[in-house]
Amino acid sequence: MTTADARTPASEQNAQNAQDAPNSEAGKSIGWHKGYVQGSRPDLRVPVRQVHLTNGKDVTLYDTSGPYTDPTIDTDVRRGLTPLRENWIISRGDTEEYAGRPGRPEDDGLKHTSPRGGLRNLDAVFPGRPRQPRRSRDGRPVTQLAYARRGDITPEMEYVAIRENVEPEVVREEIAAGRAVMPVNVNHPEIEPMIIGKRFLVKVNANIGNSAVTSSIEEEVDKMTWATKWGADTVMDLSTGRNIHTTREWILRNAPVPIGTVPLYQALEKVDGRAEELTWDVYKDTVIEQAEQGVDYMTVHAGVRLAYVPLTARRKTGIVSRGGSIMAAWCLAHHKESFLYENFEELCEILATYDVTYSLGDGLRPGSIADANDEAQFAELRTLGELNTVAKRFGVQTMIEGPGHVPMHKIKENIDLQQEICEEAPFYTLGPLTTDVAPAYDHITSGIGAAMIAWWGTAMLCYVTPKEHLGLPNRDDVKTGVITYKIAAHAADLAKGHPGAQDWDDALSDARFEFRWEDQFNLALDPDTAREFHDETLPAEPAKTAHFCSMCGPKFCSMKISHDIRREHGDSQAEIEAGMAEKSREFAAAGNRVYLPIAD
Amino acid sequence: MTTADARTPASEQNAQNAQDAPNSEAGKSIGWHKGYVQGSRPDLRVPVRQVHLTNGKDVTLYDTSGPYTDPTIDTDVRRGLTPLRENWIISRGDTEEYAGRPGRPEDDGLKHTSPRGGLRNLDAVFPGRPRQPRRSRDGRPVTQLAYARRGDITPEMEYVAIRENVEPEVVREEIAAGRAVMPVNVNHPEIEPMIIGKRFLVKVNANIGNSAVTSSIEEEVDKMTWATKWGADTVMDLSTGRNIHTTREWILRNAPVPIGTVPLYQALEKVDGRAEELTWDVYKDTVIEQAEQGVDYMTVHAGVRLAYVPLTARRKTGIVSRGGSIMAAWCLAHHKESFLYENFEELCEILATYDVTYSLGDGLRPGSIADANDEAQFAELRTLGELNTVAKRFGVQTMIEGPGHVPMHKIKENIDLQQEICEEAPFYTLGPLTTDVAPAYDHITSGIGAAMIAWWGTAMLCYVTPKEHLGLPNRDDVKTGVITYKIAAHAADLAKGHPGAQDWDDALSDARFEFRWEDQFNLALDPDTAREFHDETLPAEPAKTAHFCSMCGPKFCSMKISHDIRREHGDSQAEIEAGMAEKSREFAAAGNRVYLPIAD
């Protein structure tokens, strides 16, 4: 299969066109398997999900699940994934390996004097893979933005062009213009490149994060692969507390998707949770630590300036962002301008040497309907616009984070203002939640806002799980959050008229119309639950089929009638109308029986 | 409490203002109970849900749950609810009791010759309550539309005015103009009146329906009360098969909300499921049967005209409405114009004599993204506009049903066109579903579309459950569907700027900001699940509270800081800014500890 043949996200094509990897876990027997689209070089193979329909056709879907769903690849969390980008990075010749920052016990949340020395664990975790970090050889930016600006189409750009079914030049242009980002740290060669920008498919981020009590490191890696299995395009590791460095290492070495973090969280751990003890040096050291590990994008709350804190004093819910609250606390404690804002240019220089992408955090986002679109929020947004310009000057890829809690009629102003102020840099929003009254259902309150803001131009959506405001998401919550947000993202792709997006809906609706139940399940965003719900109430006995599903039965239902007419009487309106009279006779002759669907 | 004091949907007020009914099932001990707002006459008392906050205030919420949540009322499904509207109806003097249509075995889906005589069961069900149906004394309309036009403010209008927190005259005007309907059959005196119109709160309908195999009559009544407990404003009984008449009687006698049906389903049962054997006489007889029972609104697919059926021939998914498919089958079998269309005026005369509201069905609604806004759909809509005008001429209250499957960018055209063509008659839509690819999650795919179309003017939303396209909804599915749609409806109320709508969000967000967890739960759309999710991961130990919720901890979190500043330093910007410096010193003195929320 060539690039030109690949249609993303969904296209019907003959199965033999794809390079197939037989999938034992979830292979042809249950209707789909992993395939690859070959790029212009042997080591550029883009994974796809091939759904095999019972009518002999295949549907090709975008695949975020990584090597874990390819049974020909033997994955092992203690070895990590194959660094497929390594040669691309090395062959550019603009980076070098170096000794790197020495690991310290406090990187893992341990005391300076801890006898355990947390980082010694790392050697035990990845014994067969000693690695040195890599950085720009001469301090100049080694970012996809820098390459795009000078006209280079990198293998990474070709890779995402195949994934998105566009020309590589489109990818280069969008990145060069700052309208899209591709978070690909040179120290995360395991990544399968993806792109975030309004001209591309809407992406979904899932947050995970350890807790000393409730989950182990293995569980966090499992949560990451679980999230990508259901379609998460990126994952943010919001771990705090013990083993934070080691957890991140495990996640990065096993992550086929970009990993984002909020370095401020770890920096705060290093000063024992005392915000006022934070310093630029501690923060900078933490950023370098994480950049050397391979973090692809970092949330930086540099827009929370001292002068904006009083603007939140009369809010219904004050400051609700953890990063925002830490920075506000620091500014208050010292009554000084934010050290992130003051040292932003130096931070840009660091990020540019690893190709870490900025996610400029919205620390003053509204935490309630009452606070939406207020002066605090938009004052910060204007500062993010200013910082976006600075970052671009340093060649750093940049996206902008957005709210939050916003009623529907105030959503569009957010994206319009962000696009204007930030020169169309990708917007990355949390929901927004369209009402405050439904804790336990905030995946839905926010899924509504997410679909709308993505339609209007948001490039990536940060998921919200049912546990938002209430507790830590478990495995089921992660899945529910991802599926809900994939719905929002795909609904937006449709509304934006993204080329090929509707092919997926059409394939599923065709299957529905033709009573190909297995195809419906295999094409569904969540085949497991669709099949389970169906089997729960649909007995095998054919006569009951019609009564126990919400679709028409197999014979003489009106969908079937339309279908027969089309098949038998051609496509022109006149032919169809002529066919109607004939159909009327045939229908009467066959007994005039109408099978009933259950819902109207 | 007087009408003027009641603020709907939410207002904080002193508890002693309300007439309280102590609630043993879910009373003060768990934070809320049933209250009533007294109207201008002793028998006009509007139920509300009083949520008691821990700060001593009350929040009053709209209540659909009926007498079932009032422990002072002894309900019994075999006796039915108190007919609270009976005196209002009788005192108008324009209706009369009459013998009514004799019950027949086939009304209950039994053979003509059945020895069991299904309708004898009815006497056994309601032994203490023999009733004769009521109808217009002289054949003139006894509809709220007719009363509104002649300038009368009925007790029903005052009742909904209190519920909606508007002046009764607004209710009268909206009904008189055809922009709102109040489905209140004179034979359903048990109803607590409610109104459907774009100037009022967005309403939610839940569908239920028996199946000979999967549920009993008692289960259907239970499903109805379960749906209204969670907020369903109306319920459609889509039962088919055996005991259809008896099931409906049970539901109506126990329903505090309007009940809708699709008479075509029962008519089809009477001709043994053979669409071509349907006749106007069988249909008309069924409508009278159901009107005499007290059905408040009926879906009538009179817009599926013979000429439109060929327009569906080239669709992706043909005709997906059960009623639409039955009528299309009839038209095809006879190659004749729809008997519903041809006899529409006579149907209007019948409905007007009971005050049954039309819900003009969209039998040709799109069943897939591909078919959205096509010629078949809009041709039918134009006919519905024509029929709406006819219905109004006969004094019949009328609303218009809408789709279906529609991508986001095509939703607004639906409501705009409907409002234009149907002279602003209330729109009543199923979703719409914004993508086809997520069976098992169609409450979410459709909740997105529902929120948007309601914002733009849809008056009532027909819920979709997770089982849509897959099977029959169970109790959990009904709850999930209702909650999802209450979210969509309330999000729309906020976006429309409905007076008082945001009070509910504000009360919950205040509780969140002040760490009043119990108040958050009690104010939540689903207190049970919110509490359960919270308790799942939040240990009792105070130090862990901050780490195990997604809100800031109890001390020195930034929300708390803003809160303290506001309390201590007044409200003016200058005072707050002055306060900041002081706060900075105080914060440092207190140890500068920042408690961390879990998610950012």
C-alpha cells in the first residue's frame, strides 16, 4: 500500500493492499488487525487499524495503540519499545549524546539523605538499555518548527502526513506557521509521531498520574497503554510524590504517544511542597531532568502574573488549576513577578535544544460557570499570546491551554480570542464543562463543550473522566473519558468536514442498514461494549431479532425496502419511482408483513 | 411561601418559607425533602425539591418526581394517584362524562375470540376507582390553546407559571401563540401540569415500553416513576404486543407527568402487524381509545406522504422511524396517499375534544450522518408545517418532532427551518446524534447534539439511552439517559440565559469552593453517584483529603486564599490589592504550605 492509497481516518479498500501483521490477540477472527502503511523509506511504516468487514472490504482507521496490538512484536515493559525514530534523529547530525544531569534521590521524591537512593532503581528497571540523553549539538533549535521553517520535510512530517492523509508539504507549512505542533522530544525516540493543529484530526489527551497509595508504577504504565488502546493521542503524566522520576522513565520508554508533564509539580516536591521555596534554579533543573528523559511537551504556567492574582479574588471559585495555584502562592509569598514569566526566554533556549513543545498553561482558567470568560482568564490569555511570540522566536513549538467551565454561549469567544491573540497556535482545552451541576457525569458536561470548541478550531482536547471533582480515575474511568472524548473529537472532525472523516460513519451505517451486526461492532469506537449490550437483550432466535433491537428486522422493514428498490431499479429518480409501483405489488404478494423495530 | 418568593430552578432562601412535607425516604437527614409552593387557590400547590444546605440556606429545584417522594402521601399503584386536576376540569363546565368506547380483547393484543378477555383485568387492577371518560360537551375544543386564545388563565397555567418562575400571563401568551404546549388530557387529571416551549425550561422525555418477554406491567410503572425520579418531564409509552391497553392504564393512573404514545403501534397490533390492513377506522378507534384513557400527547406520522417515499430510496439508511416505516409500507402497498394525511382534519376534531396534544412525527428523519438534512427530511418538515397550521385552526396544541442523526454543522439549520416553517411551534427532537460510530455511547453522541439544538430553541429533548441501536434499555440505561439529557437541557437553559438557571450552578460551585462536600452531593443531578464516586477514593483522614480529590485541600489552597482575601479585605479592587501584600506576609507566617489538588 502506498501513501496515496491510504485514506485516513477511514476508507474501504481491499485487504490485500495493506501490509498485514496477523493479530493473535484481536486478529482477523474477531474482525480487525494491525496493518502498516509503508512510507518513502523502509523504516517509515505507519500503523493503522484494519477492520475486516463481512462483505470482503476493509476499513482503515487511525491507530494510537502502538506496538502493543501487533502480535509480531514482543513488548516488555522492562525493556521498553523499539526507538524507531533514533536513526532519523541521529542522521540529522544536529544532536549529540552527553553525560546528562546526575540523578538524585530527591528526583524520586526521596530525602537528600535517603539511603535507598531512588534512582538506582532505574538501572534495575532497564538493565539492557543504558542510555545517555541527547541534545542540540550547538545550542541551536533542533525542533520540527526549525526544520519546517527552513523547508525540510522530516521523516516525522511524512509519518504524520500518512496518518492524516494529507501531503507532507501541508504538514510542513502548518508547523512552520505555528498553527500545528508535533511533540517529539529527541530523547523520546520510541514515539509514533502525531500532529496537533486545527487542519488535522482533532486529538485527545488522557491524564494519568500515580499516587503512592492507590497505584504502582506498573499500573501507571498499564493505564497509559489502556488509554492509547482506546484512542488517546497523547498522555499527560501528572504523577506526584514518591518514584515520580522512575515512573516517568517507565512511561516514556513504553509510550508510543507523546508524553506531557507539568514540571512544576515535581519542582514543588523537591522543595517539600513549600511553594515559597520554589526557585528558578530548582524549576530549571527539573525541566532539564525531564527533557533528558524525553518528555515531549510541558505545561508551563508562565501566564500567572502577580498582577492577575487579585483579579481572582472576587471569583466564585478562585483559582482551580494546581499549577496556577502554586504560582499564585509563590507570587503572593514573595510579592514578586512570577519566576516563570521572568525567565521565559532562558526556558525557551532549553526547550529548543531537546524539541520539547510548550503547552502554555491556563492557570487562571474558570472553575465554575460564574467565572467563565472573566478578566483574570483573558488577562492571562493575553500574556500567553505574548509568550507564544517569544517561544516562536526561539524556535520552540507552542500550544495554548484553555478552559475549563464555560457555558455554551461563551465557548466560541474562547477559541476566537485565543486564535487571534496567539496567532493561530493550537488550542488545547479541558472540556469545557458546560454546567457545574453534574459531578459524576463531568465527562458528559465537558464532552458537550469539547465537541463544540473542537468544531470551532480547538486542536486537542484534554479528557475529563466521570471522577472529575470527586476522586482519582480508575481504569474504567480512563476508558470512559477517552471514549467520550473520541466521540467529541470525531463529531468535530465531521462538522469541520475533515476529508474522509465521514467514511467511518458511512461504513458503520452501511453495516447497520444491511444488518451486518459483527461489522457494526468491529467498526464501533468500543466494539466490546457494543457487542455486550447487543447480546444482553438479543436472543438468537431470528423471529425475536426484530423485536429486540432498535433497528428494523431482517425482512421487509422499510430500510430493507428502500435498499431493495435501489438495488433492483437503478439509481435515477424516475427509475426509483417506477420501481415503487412494482415494489408495492411485490410487497403485497410477500404478505405485507412489517417487522417492527423497538424504538421510534 | 408565595409565588413571588419562588425562584425556579434554583434559589437560596430560608427553609421556613416553604410548606414542607417531611420526607422519611430521603428527608432532611440526607439533605433534601419535598416542599410545595402555594398558588392562588388551596388545591393549587406546586411541588419543589428543597435542598437543605449545611450553611442553613435552602435551594429550591424543579421537581418532576410526583407524590412518590412525598412521605405524607400514601401511593399505591393499584389505586393510582389523586386526580388533582379533576375539580379544575369539572368547574370549567365544558366537558361531560360519557359511557365511552367499549373495551375489546384486541385492545390488549388478544385475539377477538380470546376467552381471557384482556380488559376484564382492568377492573381487577383499579377496583376502587371505576371511571367514565370525559370529553368536550359540545364538540368545541377544550384545549389550553382555546382557553389561552380567549384570554383565560387556567389553574394549569398558573401552576406552570409557578414552576417556571414567570408571570401566568407569559404562559397564556406563549400557549395562545402556539409557541408552547401544555399536554393535559382532560382524562389525565392525575397530572402535575408542565409546559413545553422555547421561553421555558428545556424539557426531557424518556421512552419506556413493555415487551412480553422482558418486563411486566409493574416493571413499566416502575420504569416510569424511576425516569421521573431522575428528572424526566414527560414519558412516552411505546409498548407493543400483549396487555398494551392495560399497561397504559396502569401508567396513566400512576403518572404525575404527561404521557405520550404512538397510536399507530397499537393500531398495527389490531390488524395483526399487517401494515396494508391498517385503515383510518382502526386508527381513529385507537386514538379515541387512548384519548379516553388520558394520553396527553400523540405522535402522528401524518407527514409521511406517498410522494416522499421515493426520496428515501437512495439514502444510506432509508427510513428508520418505526411509525414512518409503517406508513411508508402502507402507502407502498396501496400506492395511495397516507390515510393520516387525508383524514387529518377529522383527527384534529377528535384531539380537540380531549385536549390531546399533537406531536407531529418525523417519520423520515435521518438515521445516519449521511442522510442528515436531505430532501426527504425537509419535504416532510414542510408538510408538518402545513399540518401545524391546520391543527391550530382546530384549536389543537401542537409540537413538531425532529431528528435523529445530524452532524454538528447541520444542526442549526434544523431548528431554524422548523421554527420558520412551523410558526415557532415547539420543536421536540431525538438527540440529534452527532456521529454514527459509537453504538453503546449514543446517549453521549446525542447528548452533544441535544444540548446544542436546545440552546438554539428546541423545547423538549427525547432522550437516547446507551442501548440505542443495540437493545432494550434497562433501569440503569433509563437513568443514564435521563441524567445525560438533564445535563443537555440545563446546559441549554444556561446558554439561553434562562432566568435563575445559573443559581443552581452557583449554589453547587459555592459549596465546592467552601468544601461543603455534602452540599455538593445533595445539589448534584445525581447525588447517589456523586457521593459513591467520592467515597470510593477519599479516605477520611484529613491530610489525605487534599490529595484524594480534584479540588484544592482545606487550608491555604489558592481558592481558599482568594476566599480569605475577599472576606478580610472587602470587595473593591483597591482594597483587594492592598490586601494582597498583607496576605503575602500572613501566608509566609503560616508556613507557606500549599495543599495540592490532584488534577490540573
